[in-house]
Amino acid sequence: MTKHKPKHIDNPQYTESLQIAKRVFYENYRLPGLTEALYYHATYVRPNWRRWKTKLTKIGLHIFYKEREA
């Protein structure tokens, strides 16, 4: 069986995303402003639960939320 080398992805956004993902995984890093984020969804869907959460920010095609304070 021949092992295939993964294709190189030459995309700055992919590279940045991969670096952030590694920091999150290995260093418990959190993006500033998203430390309280527990939920997210893509902009092209509208889940009902979003009405009971507090919107934090939108990054690209994703909207991030935290629990609503009582």
C-alpha cells in the first residue's frame, strides 16, 4: 500500500486558521472577544435557540453567542 502525501494548501486564510486551531488545541488559546462563546452557527441558517443567547460577534460566515445573563 502506497502512502500519499497530503496536498499542500497555498491559502493564507487556511494557514492562519490552522495556526489558531493548533494554539487552541495545544495551548488552550482563545480568540479575544470569544472567551465566553459557547455556541455558533453559519449565517445561512437561523436556529431557534439564537433568540435566547447573546450575540458576541460575526467572523466570516459564522455568528458566535454566549449564554444570556439573567
